[in-house]
Amino acid sequence: MKILVTGNTGYVGPAVMKRLRQAYPSATLIGFDSGYFAGCLTTRNPLPECHAEMQLFGDVRDLPEALLEGVDAVVHLAALSNDPMGNKYEEVTLEINYRASVELARRAKRAGVRSFAFASSCSVYGTADSGPRNEKSEVNPLTAYARSKVMTEADLERLADDSFTVTALRFATACGMSDRLRLDLVLNDFVAGAVASGKITILSDGTPWRPLINVEDMARAFEWAVGRPSTNGGSFVVVNTGSNRWNYQVRDLAEAVARVIPGTEVSINKDAQPDKRSYRVDFTRFEALAPQHQPQYSLEDTILGLKEGLTAMGFRDQAFRDGWMIRLKTLDQLRRDGLLNDRLEWTFRAATLAEMGAGANI
């Protein structure tokens, strides 16, 4: 078996690569990533990419078609992965998250790939106050990131057939320790604040609802998607991926962190403008389709894992929201250093290609 994982050097990728290696020990794993965040390592463990037989770096907007030869399954993680990046780089978000994703799926199908697992998001529901959203509920994407997921799902459904099984995993908000930790996620932010300063600052009024899922449980879902036969749900499945136990209001998350990390002070901005992104999600269909791949982590386990991981790093940065574990800050720094252009393409790669062309003419 041969599995291609795009976007594998981000936050979720390390857990996915480890899980796939455990689930398919004889498989050939190939990683393909832009490398924007490859240097954001937060572990002393062996490099996560050691789980792959091959690690390639390149732009998913220009993925070599030859890379798909002989591939059985694609796990597609590559994306600009949150709302702040989508808001600042809206057109690039549509290029990478939507157009490149659909083109990759087209190429994969043409190459004979049988399974395509796509990382979608529950953020497609936007504002939903009338009860938990299921897969038949109307979507209400409020950001470029969420819109890109809705558009990609629609085009992937048209590509799916008996020979090309597509699984769109609408993930709850990611959380938990990773070999490339992000702190621009709500629970991770709260634990970082508790560890660094003993304080959690909630930027909203604390009332928005969020479903969450540990990155290790996301990896477990991808294992299911890679091996899912079309008889289990159909040639195209869009499924909310998480647990009904993990729907929380933001203030509940902060209070849970304070219970696990004693002495933590919680501050809520009661004068904040309402956060329109508020939704509860029904994960019943995922439980029915993937009973052997259900989330295993509890909220308390996840908080403790983050605390232990940050403590092992010697984490003390009270200004972490301006630091390198915030993905938009990393992109902005790469731009300031002249390493990325306004389309988030590596400038040194373009220079190298130009030099190679000039050399060829000599």
C-alpha cells in the first residue's frame, strides 16, 4: 500500500504519520509539504517525518503528477489552516484550500488512487444557535477558510464514484500536544496562558460554543477514512468528526483548565463584541460509521498533555500570542524576511530555478 500525505509538517501531520505507520506498518508513506511550519518543532522526539519513506517539499498548487503514480490513498491536510490567515490571505486561501485541493483530487482519480481523505471543518456551520448541527444542516461559512471547505466538499462530491472513494472529515476544533504545537487554537491558548503566567484571558464574552477534538483522535479518524470501503457510507461521505461529549462553551474550557492547573486565574472580557462563530455539532453519524475509531481522549487528558508538553519545553512566554507558535505570525515573519512572496510562494525556489535555467544556457 502507498499513501501520500499532504501538509504533513504542520500541527496535525505528525500524529497522522505516526498513526498511519502503526496501522499500516508495511505501507509506503510519502509526505509532501510546503515547509512553512516545518521548523516549528516543539519536541525532542525523533523528527516526525522519520515515519515516512519519503519526504518531499513543494507547493500543493504545483504538486508533480508523477508523485501520484502507484498511490492507493491520499490524506489531504495541506491548507492555510485558520481564520486569521484566511482573512489576511483570502485569495491565496482559495488557491490553496480550494482550487489546489480539487485539482489534486482530479489528478489522484486520474492516476488510479482509490481513496481520498479530506480535512474539512465544522467551522462551515458558522453561527448555529438552534441546536447541534448534523450533516444535513444548512452550512453558514463566515470566513474565507470556512468557505474554502464548503466549496471543496461540493466539488469532491462530484468526483466521487465506485472507483474513487472520498471522505470529507468535518473536524471539530483541533487541540492537544503535537510535535509542532500551535497556540492559535482555543484550548491550546488557554493552557499556554495558564502555564506561562497563571492567567487565562478570554478575548470573547465566553459564551460561544465550540466542539473540540484531540489531534491524536483526528489521526485515528484518518486511519478509518483511508481504509473505508464505499459500502460503508457510500462513495462520498461528509461526516462531522468528533464526539458529542466534546461540545463546550469557551468559558467552560477555561474553567476546565483552571481545575486541572490549580491557581489559574480566568479573565473574561464581558464587554467584547459577540463572536459570531458559535455552533454545537452532532457527531452521531461518525459514531455509526466508525465505531472502532471513536475519540479516546478526554478534555482533562488533553489539558494535562498540553501542560506536560509545554513544561518539558521550558515554556514561559507570556507574550506567546505574538510568537512563532502562532501560525500567522510565522507566515508574516517569513514575508518580512523576504522568503515568501505575496502569493506565499518561496522566493528562493524561484531564484534557484532561474539560476538553473541560466546555467543550462551556458
